[in-house]
Amino acid sequence: MHIAALILSVLLAVAMLQSGVMKFVRPAWIREFAEAVHLTDSQLVVLGSLQIAATAGLISGIWFPPFAVAAAIGLVLYFGGAIVAHIRSGDPNMLGAMIFLAFSIATSIVLGLTVFLA
């Protein structure tokens, strides 16, 4: 179980680092997504910072697993909120948020089992 938790944590960390950095770089496709859900530039900075913080939590969780569990649970909340934002704004383009939500849930479960059943 430890290997699965490690692999999921690292993959999720890499995905969150990429996504978080893109919120700072703001290519055209990120600006389009942000406009669709009515996000300002300062809100994008906050959201990107949260994703980069989750990356740090997931990676530091290699040595202190409760950090990874907390980061993964935080990402479940983050992407749950993203889906709510898409629904409230009437934007149907939420597949990415749904995939990341499922990935965060799976990682949270595997990490939780690894930490609390060990």
C-alpha cells in the first residue's frame, strides 16, 4: 500500500504544481477558464498558491505522511469548490475539475489507509 500512496502522491503533486504555475503564467486558455467562472487575476494567484502549497504538502508527506493526507483532503475541498463555481456560473466545462477531484479522492483514501492502518 505504501508504494501506491507514494505514486499517487507524486503524480498528484506534479499535476498540482503544473496547474498552480499555469495560474501565475496565465496563458490564454487559463484566462478563458477564469473568465468563464468569473475569477479575477488576484483570485487566480490565490488558487495557484493553494495548489503549489498542496504540492509542498504532498511531497513533504513522503517523510511525514500526515502532511500528504492533509494536502490531499485540501485538494478534495479545492476541486469540490471548483465544481460548485462552474455550476454556479453556468460553465459546463468542468471535466478537468472532476478528474482532479476523483484523483484527489483516490489519493486521500489510499494515503488515509496507509497512514491510519499502518
